[in-house]
Amino acid sequence: MTTKPPPSAIPAPAESAERIAYISVNTIPTEEPNDRYRLGYHVWLWMTKHEGTLEDAIKVSGARILIPREEALKIIQDKLREHGVQSSG
């Protein structure tokens, strides 16, 4: 019995909301990589739904961040600002 190789993944365009959200959390230290992915997903939700604050998105993600939440918020805001996304809290 043979297995087929997995389908190749097509990366999101460089300026897409998904890519920007995940890049913004890329340097946040977390207990496990999945925590960072979950955090990126919630940042993306915040960017696309425009509900609540970025700080709320970080809290709701439940990501186990290894630095103070305020520091993570600042890092994410700075990365988003580099890509032209304005955030307030």
C-alpha cells in the first residue's frame, strides 16, 4: 500500500491580514508553538471583525505567553504598525 504526499500549502500573500497577524506574534515567547498560533489567530480575528480591543484579543486567545501581557501588546502593536495596521489598546 502506498500513500500520497500531502498537498502543498500555498502561503498567504505578503500583505494579507492572515500573514500580518501571524508575523505580528512571531517573536512572542510562548510555552508551545500552538500558543503562538492561537494568539495569531485571535489577532487576525480582531483585525477582520473590528470587535473589542487588541488587548482583549490577547486575553481571549488563552495563549500561555512567557512575558508580561503589556509587553506582548506593545510588541504586537509595533509589528502591526509596521504593516500599516492601527491599533488602540
